[in-house]
Amino acid sequence: MNRRALVFTLLAGALWPAAACADAFPSRPIRLIVPFPAGGPADLFARVLGNEMTTEIGQQVVIENRAGVGGLSGVDALAKSAPDGYTVGLNGAAALSAIPFMVAKMPFDWQKDLSLLTLVVRVPEVIAVHPSLGVNTLAELVGYARANPGKINFGSAGTGSVTHLAVELLKAEAKIDLVHVPYRGAAPAVNDLLGGHVKLVALDTPVLLPHIRSGAIKALAVTSATRSHALPEVPTTAEAGFKNVLSDNWYGLSAPGGMPAEILEKLHKAATAALHSAELKKQFDGQDGLPSPTSPMEFATFVKSEQAKWEPVVIATGAKLD
């Protein structure tokens, strides 16, 4: 065997296992890391997506909740996972677009350590209060807060999350003093709001809808450019006089960096097919979420635009990750 033939044979032998692995993928269940606790909006959207992806890809997609640090811990775990296609993860807006400006050093570089797959969903947030506060409009809340500085506490899904920064925006715009109480996800924040332990939140509409509709809490405004179809009677922050308080939340799907292109393509195809399915659209619509499938490049461009939006907000409010 001449030298050229020998090199070709060796290369073919080295590449064959990877090619065979990509062709066989997936041959076992896929883990989907959700960086927030069970029961919150991220978890709800991830479970619907996981169910539809299971149908599309032919293997069970299993949810694993890894909450902490405003959604950063779960994304960090994803970035450090094996790039074999058997671990994917949901990432919230804050982990990629706001927290990088709140810490001295990120535990990962999203452009190197993650393979962005697609934007999954966009969802409006709603500012809501406990009825004991005795306010019915955003203007009344602001008036009460100005008369009682530092006496209203607000809950969030974690320091640095969009649910935190939305209220920081309101504080800056309305010139009011509110006390931040961070939680490990939206669900525990809602529980304490219902119990009156915190008086105010700005959370994704899905987790608040049943409590708003039951009258357990009062919705004051949605932080979107347009009204929520699920809460058409609730004004936007702009309509209430605070046009700069805009904070739609979003969730995307990523994989570890360095994954074979063939496996990334299969994952992207399964995810986008799921996001186009009638069943997913129906379930997302019931949670006031808009399915938002994209190409990986479109998703990366979107993340950069979100960073450009939140960097000045973080700097102006002085928000830091505890």
C-alpha cells in the first residue's frame, strides 16, 4: 500500500465512527435542561416543546430542571455538557443578554461554548400586585410608592432576570424606591405574592394568568408594545404613561458548542418542526406565548440585538448579580 492510500485509509477509519454516530443519532433519550424550577413559564414551554420534539425526533425528550442565578446555572451546565446531541437546553433572555453585563466574568462564552439552535417563544410580562396594596392602576402604584419609599417589596425570578430588570426599568422611569426580593424562579415568587409576602411582581403572563382571572392578584399593565391577547383589558405600560418600560421575555433552545453539524441539523429540524406544529401553537397560545422558530444565525443576531438593548439598562440601573 503506497503512502497516499495508507493516509486515506487511516483518515477514513478515524472519521467513520463520528459519521456512523451522526447517522444513528438519536439512539437514546435526549435531556432538555430548563434553567428554572418546575411550574414556572420556562418549564411550561419546555415541556410542550419536549413533547412535540419527542414525536419529531423519535426519542423521548426528558426535562431536567437546573435552577439558579437568574437562569445562568442551567445554561452553564449545558455549555459544559458533552457535545453529542443528547443534551440540549432552554435559555432565558437574561443569561445571554443581561447577566453578561452584571458580572465581572461569565462562566462561559456563548459564542464559543454554545450552539444556538432556535428562538422558541416570546411572551409578554405583566405587572401585578397583591390586592392588600389597594391600588388598581399603574399610576396609583407609582403614587403610593412615591408616598411610601422603600416600603413596597417586589419579587422576581432571580437577580438579573428580565423579571427583575423590568421593575428596575419602572423604578428608573417613575423615580420610585422599591425593594427587590429575588427567588429561584417565577413559581416561588408567585407563591409569595399570593401569600402577600411580596406585594409586586413583573412576571411572564402564563404563570400569573390563573391568579389574575381568579381575582387573587391585580394586573396593572403589560410591559409590551401591544396589549396581551390573553389580557386585552389590561393596558400597556406605554398607555399607562411609562413608554420606556418594555420587557418582553423570551426563551431559546441551544446545545453545547462543538457539536457535529449533522446532529445540529437534526436537532434544529426537530425543534422547528415542533414549533410549527398545530398542537404546540395551541398550547403556547393558551399560555400567551408566541412560537418563534428561527435559523441558528437569526437566533444569534437576535441575541446580539438583545444585548445591545439591555446593556445600557443594566449600567443605568446599577443592577448586579448577587
